[in-house]
Amino acid sequence: MISKKNVTYSDHPNRAARVAHAKGEAQFRTYDTSSIRPKRSIRPAIIAAVVVLVLVAGIVSLLLSGCTTGEPAGEILSSDQQAVVVVTPGEGAVDIAGSLKDAKLIARTTDFTDEVKSRNAASALLPGTYSFTGGTSVSDIVEALTIGPEATADTLTVPEGYTRKATADAVGAATNGRITAAEFLEATEDASDYAKEYDFLDEVGENSLEGFLFPKTYLITANDTAETVARMMLDQYAKETAGLNWSYPTSQGLSEYDALKLASIVEKEAGASNRATVASVFYNRLAQGMNLQSDATTAYEVGHDPTAEEVHADTPYSTYSHAGLPPTPICSPGLDCLEAVCDPEQTPYLFFYFAPDANGTIQYHFSETYEEHQNAIFN
């Protein structure tokens, strides 16, 4: 028999119990239990929203990646500029694309690689030296590389200390006369022809480009002219001197053009180990109002080692007869001489003399006084 205390009212389905049960259920369904129910956390909803946003961002990124590589567009040469690109054996489309972008012939490497892929020309790209004009289409560049170089570039070497005339002769020799020395001299006769393109020529006026034809090894292609070769050298000068600090020569009353003139004299007068010392001598003489007395300036004018009469003659390039610097540089100095003029040694020397010793090695002697200088010469 079931114990009474374990029996609920629902176990006795008489009419009164059923009425009471129904009434209780009706009251329970309409009773507001929100105040006693546990609150639902919004954290799962936030996490779900973040996940959705991440997924959407990923899908958008994938869609956009099909439209762009993300590679920034590079600068492109203008139509009056040229660039030489050398393709070596074994280089593929990616390597060549890098060279083309470095030369500023294409804005993006993918411009070239995509064109090569569309033409199925990867195995048809030929090694060689190519010259392209700025603005050449990517299609034409690929076409040229599949045809092969029209001509091999000529190598021109301009050593430190070359004059404009010596450089012109070197250009003529390097190109087997295709660009004559006379054409190069004419193209470099008037610096004002290039002043709009190169700020450092502003104070040169109508003087020649003497001093600015930077010593370097250049490649000259069949498409080059005397003018484009001159621009190559001016471009190199701009690049090489971009990091120079001109504050010291400026503090001594020299312009950048004056500093170039002085560096060209140092190039002709100094040895590899004492350029900054020789520069200090010339600065000291200028500061005291003494003439520079450099034989090298007259040698530039007369075209040979000058005689005593020639160095003392009343001519524009005689730094014995005229105070200060010569009218123009006397050669193209190397970067070491330009640096020596921008940062010379601080010495008391006013004179120097050099001559070969018993072994034929050139020895320099620096002096503070004229008497010391004379002793160095005659002893």
C-alpha cells in the first residue's frame, strides 16, 4: 500500500482536484516570472558578430587581391630620357622585371611579368644590352626582348682628372667615331643648355661643362647621342655629390662651383694620401690673400707642362698672375677630391713641393714659411 505522505493531489483525479489543478496551471501561465529568471549573456552574440566581420573582411581581401598585387607604382622616365638595361644569360622574367623597374621603365614588376605570361614568352627573352626611351609600352619592351639587342653597348671609361677635351676623345674612341669628339665638345660647350634640368649648373652660366663630366664607366648604346652621354655624366655627378656637405667651403666664401674649381686643382696637384692636406694649403693661401700659384691651372690652358714664362704670363688661368680661382674647373675631379675640399685638414701650411725620391716615388714636402719651402726644393 502506498504511503499517504508520498501521494500528491494529482494522484487523486477527482473533480475537485482537477479543478484546482487546472486553475493552478492557468495562473502559472499568466504569471510574470521575468524578474526571477536568470539573465541571458550577450557575450556569445558579440563573439558571433566579430567572427562574421572577420570572415567578411577575409572575403573582401581575397576579392581585392585578384585586382591588385599591392605593389606601389614606381616613377617612370619621361619621353626625352633613356635607360640601358642589361639582361644576363639565365635571367628570367622576374629578374628582368626588377631591372626594368629599377631603370624606371615600368611602374610595377607585374606589368612586365603579366605581359610576358599573356604572350607565353618567358622562354623567348634574349640576353643582351637594351636601350629604351621613357614611356615605351610594356608590350614594345617585351617585343624588343624577344627580338634581341640591336647592338652591344660600348664601354666608356672616364678616369679622375680627365679634362672635357680628353673625355670627348674617349667618347669618340669608345664609339668608334659614331659620336665624334667634336660633337661631344659642342654638346658640352654651354652649361646653360642643361641648367633647367640640373640646379647645380645655375651659377655656371655659359661656361662649359668642364668639371661636371663625372669620372665613371658608362655604357653607350647605338641610340645614344653626344647630348644623352653628357646627361649620363651630369646624372652621375648629381648622384655622387648628393651626400656632400658644402658648409665648409661656403664658410670660406666659396660657392659650390668655386669648390668644384678648387677640387679640380687638388685633383691635379695632390697625391692619393694627402688630398685633404693639399686642400688646406690652398684654403690658407686664399684666406691670406696669396695667389694659389698652381702650375696645373696654366697647364690646362696651354695643354702641356708649362714653362716658367707661361705660368707667370698674364692669362686667365695663371694663378701666379691672378688672385683667386681660375675661371672654370680644370678637370673632372673624383669624389675623394671633392670630399677633401668639403672637409680639409686644418694646418698652418702655406707651401708644398713634390718630387720623386731616389726610388722614383713622389714625395711631398709641406712648409709654413717660404724659407722652409726653398730648403725643401734645393736640399
